[in-house]
Amino acid sequence: MFEHPYFTQTIFAIENEQLNRAAERRRAIQERLEAQPAEKGTTRRTRAARSARRTVRGAASAARDVTPCANCPAAA
């Protein structure tokens, strides 16, 4: 048996409305999330602390490598 085109068109219209509502819902949720400032959670705090430590260590080790000790025999 063949399907009547009315059923196909009706189902297409209903599915299209559902897709539009879902897209609008996602857009509204995204706008709400952008409006609220993100709090610093554990991951963001530790990531910031690690990167700060890494830059301090990197600067200290670079300075240590460039300027040799005046009292060590290797510097002579």
C-alpha cells in the first residue's frame, strides 16, 4: 500500500517544529550561560596556579643557567 502524502507532510511539519523548538531552547540556554560569569572552580584555580608556578620556575632556572656561580670551579 502507498502512504498518503498528507501523513508524510504532517509528520514532516511536526518534526520540523520540534527541531526549531530544540534549536531555540539550545540558543536560550547558551545566552543564559554567556550572561553569567563563570566561577573559578577547582580545575581553573589549579590550572592557573600550575601555570604561574611553571613560569616562575622557568624564569628562575633560565636565570640560573645563564649566570654561573662565581665560586664554582666550572665557572673558571
